[in-house]
Amino acid sequence: MVKLLEALVFKTRALILACLAVFTVICGYSAVQLSLDAGFDKQLPNGHEYIQTFQEYREKLFGSNRIIVVLEAKEGTVWNKEFFQTYKNLTDDIFFLPGVARHTVTSLWTPNTRYLEITEEGIRADDVIGGNVTAETMTEDDLGNIENNVIRGGFVGRLVAEDFTAAMITAELLEYNPQTQKKLDYFDLAAKLEKEIRSKYEVEGGDYNVRIIGFAKLIGDIADGAQTVVIFFIAAFILTVLSVYLYSRSAILTFLPLFCSLTSLVWQFGILHFLGYGLDPLAILVPFLVFAIGVSHGVQQINLITAEISRGANAEEAARSSFSGLLIPGTMALVTDLVGFGTLYMIEIQMIQELAITASIGVALKIITNLLMLPILASYFTFDEGFADRVARAREFRMKIMNVLGNIANPKTAVVTFLISVTLFVVAVIESQNRHVGALHPGSPELKDDARYNVDSNVIAGKFALGLNLLTVVVETPSEACIKYPYMEYLNRFSWHMQNVDGVSLVLSLPYAAKNSSSGWNEGNLKWRALPRNQFALVQAVGPVPPSTGLLNQDCSVLSQLIFLEDSKATTIETAVEAVEQYRAENPLEGVTIRLASGNMGVQAAVNDAIEEAELPMILWVYVAIVALVILTYRDWRATVACTVPLTFATFFGYWFMEILQIGLTVATLPVIVLAVGLGVDYAFYIYNRVQFHLAEGFNVTDAYKQTLHETGMAVVFTAITMAIGVSTWTFSPLKFQADMGLLLTFMFMTNMIMAITTLPSIAVILDMIFPRKKPVKAPSGALAH
């Protein structure tokens, strides 16, 4: 079958190349129109319990997609006219930013900021900054009144810093413009936050710092940092060119794998735009990773072509041998990669699903460019007479290295190697139990600690009790529950339970507000800071709290708990969520439903859950694909064990590596783990394919492996090193998630290669020792003798 396909392909090779050239031109035109694309809703795991709650109440409860802007005085406090004039102008500018839900803009200057005052007649509510006060006419008496209103209204730590050096403005963002129905351009908004807000109010040598945090600002910073991916791609490209030339000793054979991989990249971008997709900043490295995969498989072609030429074959004969010899193992490897990326679609997060589509398209195209296009192109080139000699000398040196590595397949050495691998595997399994799903550091996990966004986050967290780290718990009750003592007391106990959870900095709830109000109606006496049991007194206590606070709705059928966390680390979120689940499980009350969760920490908790739940099924599906392909190709259970066990070892070594470097399993690192499983078995396929062939020739497993190393071992080692060097340049990225991906991929490429050339043969040897073969081995399809 392979021979028939070979004859057909090379008979029509000119027609095939012409069709591919036309396709490249069409995709190239489409590719130049591809642009970055981001959105808050793309981060949501649809179908998750928390997201269902979020979607149901997103128009009523806020805090999931907000921006926070803080004006910070470099010297002194906020209590001066100049600060409040600047603060007023800043509030106005934020009010008119695109995408801002104007009714949610909150600062000391907005009318939704009110305080409660105890008077002889009871409680009086008023604006913190009275309607008769303007920024231009503000007096010292006005400033004194505002300071008193802020303190007695409880806005210290909420809108004004605890040390009085900064004031906050918050605003919710709309995903779609209600008038135009156009999607919010987060990159444009992020640019405006820098140019029209920060640059305007934070001038060099000026009096103020401007701190800005929120999803819109974060995605803008990520997009800015992601643009540097071009630099790292160029660096990786140059290193790859040098490496491939060093290996092939031919400019032509250096050009071919790189040209084919770049061509598939053009196809990939063109198809993505044609399908209506863009590139998410969090997934921008994926196409370039797929490029590296293409080079990896291209090197296998170059290895076989050079081997044939060194034996006296011409270009077409060498290309035909390469096509036939690598069609089966190459297709198996790429299909496994395809399954690995395809399983990412199981996670119901649009951004990850788009990443899965992007990567799957790229890998599928590699089957055409690397297994078809590359050998066809190679068949048209000629090589000078000295090329065969140069290749032969280079291969002679490599064979010396392979001869040393071949000793691993000696029975005694194989047993020792296997025992060492198993020992390390056991340690890795134990250590990997401590790894976490989600971010392990405060601030944004996508950015480095010294990034401006994370610096701003830390300053805001240090000066304010309120911030972005909001977990909103929705409590559904019968109507008018806010004036019925049993329900309010139940929620009061819930608030107290959450206030004492590690990592919780502040809890805002209606019972807490009602207790303060009750005290106010009784001359501020602390003895009255309790929930009134009398319904009429409870009505009086709840009355001053408006629905705009987000603590209740109009008919008191939804009473929210606003839980502010100290940071956004996965452990902090997990602790808070577990505390909520514990309380609702141990304290059921008829008619009351406690629902998780809204707020951006609720969304992050849902993302973490989705990743954790999907990880094992995804890995298992990849293994199912690997096992199916191995059994279908080799019809030997020994091959399944030899190919999958080293892969399992490498996967857990990767988990151990993540634990050591404190890299959490996130949206960015999950694809790396899944990809590492798919890519890791590539090395095993290329090696075992030749081992199986030589076993069919009558070799024992030790000699079969040694012969395999002479033919494809160096290509496997070289490929892993080249790919590792290429992705290692990502560790210098200003984006932490790209740096983490670079470190993790570098480690996984090298580990999988080491497992393939050490543990795989040791397992194969041990299996043959324990279970001697009773039947002759059948050569796999597509394997060629050399």
C-alpha cells in the first residue's frame, strides 16, 4: 500500500506542488488579515455551576469584569484641594471611556457614594461630597466635612486608602455596546487607559501615581508583551537554522524543513482567518510551537535522505525512501499530536477551545508539508559530489556517540536503567501530589512580579481592603427575607463564618450593614449593634441600605455576600470556596439556596475547576490514541508497554518539575502538559518503528536497538535538543506565562527524549527476558531496510 502511494505521489509530484503553491497564495492573502482577539467571556468555562450563577446575575451583581483606578499622592495625603480637583477630572475621564457601564462608576465624587449619619432624629443618609461642593470652589471646611463623611461612612480601605494617601475609582465593563451591539475592543480600551488616563495624570516629576488593574488592562499588557514573541521566534529560527545546517551539512537540506514549516504556518494563519478566528494573546505562542513540531519531523526526513545519499542514492531515490520509510511513524506521531491538541476542546472555555482549533489545524497541516511536500521538493534538488563524503564523516562521529548509548540495551545495563527510572518515577509521583491547579503567586500569573500591573496590584492590595479579588456568593431566599429574623440571622452566621476564613480580608453583607444601622438608630450604642428580632425594628435597620450596594435586590429574594480575598492565589480561592461549601452543607435552611459564585474570583475558581476536571480525561484520551495506534501498527502488546511507560514517567517528571519551580496548572501550562504527552511519544514511534523492523530481520532486541540508534537515534537526540534550544528562548519573555511555557517545554522535550533512548530499550529488553517471543516478529508497514 505504501509503495503504491509512493509511486502515485512521485508520478504526479509536479501537479501536487502546483496545487500547494496556489493554496499557499490564497492562504497568504488571508493570513495577513489575521489579528489579535480577546474577550472576557472567552475566559469563562461555560456550563460550570459557578458560571451559570454568574451569567444569571451578571446584570445585577458586579465585580467580575471591572477596572480599578487609584490616584495615589506621592507625598502627603489626599486631603487637599489639588488632589480632589485631579480626582474629579480622573473620575470624569473614566466615566466616558468606551465600554464603561456608567451607572457603575464609583468614586467619592459620584452620587452613589453615600454615608449614614446618626442624628437626634435617627439616621440620615447623604452624599459623601455634597451637591453644593465643586472642585473649583472647594474650601478647607468642605475638605474637613468630606474627611469626616469618609470615616463615618466606612469608606476608609474601600474608596480611600487606609493611610489616606490614595483614592479609588471603580467601574464595570460591558462586553457589548448596548447601542451598537459591537464587541468591546479590549486592546483599544487598554491603550486608552495608558494614553488618556495614566499618561495624563502620572507625569514625570508630577505629584501623583496612577494605579490601574482589571481584565481590560491585563489583557492589554499581555498583548503588548506578546508582541515580543516575534523576537523570540526570530531567535529560535536562527538557532534552528544553525542547528539543522550543522546536522545536515547542506544549505538545501537546511532550507527544506524550515521552508515547509513556514509554509504550514502561512496555511494555518490563513485558515484561521477564513474560519473567523483571531489569535488570543494567551495562545499566541501555539503557532510557533507547531512550527517547531514541523522542524522536528522535518529533521527525521533529512536524516533519512542524507543516509540514503551517503550510500550512493540520487535525490529522487533518497526522497522516495524517506517518504515510504517515515509515512507510517510520521503519521502516527502527528496523529497523536493532533489528538493531544484536540482533547483541549473538551474544556468548555472558549479561549482554550480556540487554542485547540488553532493547534489542531497546524498539526494536521504538518502531515501534508512534512510527509508529502518535503520529500517531493527534495526529489528536485541535486547535491555536489563532496556532499556524500561530508555526510559520511559527520555520521561516523555520530555513530561513535550512538555506540556508547547502545550499551543501554545490554541486559544488565537495561535492568539498572529501568530500576533507576522506576525509582525516580516513584519520587516524582509523590512530589507531584503537592502541585496546584491555578496561580501560585499573588497578582496576575501571566505577568512577572516586577511587571507594572502586578506592582499596581500589590500597592492597591496593601492600601485597600477592597480590590479585584472579589468572590460573590449569591444567597437566594424567599421574598422579604431581609425583614425576617431567622433568615437574617442565618446569613449573619454565614458572614461571620467567612470573615474568619484564612485569606479573607473583608466580608460585606446585609446583616452586617443592618447591625450597624440598628446601632445608629439607637444613638450609636454598641449594645444595639445586633440584628433586631422585632420585624418592625428590622425593617428600620435594613431601610437605609439601597439595592445599589449589591447586597440585596428590590424584593429581598437575593441577598449577596461580597467576600474580598487577600490575593488571587489558587490556594486562597480554594480555601474560601471550600468554606462556603462547608457552611451550606452543614447548615441547610429550608427556602434558602447558597450559590457559588460571581465576582472575578468566582470566575477564576470555575476556570480552575474546569482545568482540574478535564486534565485526567484529556491525558487518558491521548493515551487511548497512542495505544490504539501502536496496536494497530505493531500488533504487539510489548510495543504498547515500551512506548507508553517511558511517556508516563516523563509526564510525572514534568509534574515534579512544576512543583519545584512553583508553576501552577493554568490555562497556559495545561496545553504544554497535553502537548508533551503527544510529542513525547513521537520519539518512541521513530525508535520503535526501526526496532520492530530489525526484530523482523532476526536481530535480538539488544542488537535491534543498537542498529536503530545508528539509523535514527541521532536524529531523535538532535531534534529534542534543537526544539529545546528554540523554546528555551521564551524564558526571556517579559510575560511570565510564556517564560513558564518555555521552561516547561524545554524540560519536557529533553525528558521525553532521554526516556525514549534509555527507558524504552530497557523495558523492551526486560520484557523479552521475562516473556520470550514464540512467534517471528512482523515488520511494520513502511519500514525500510538500510
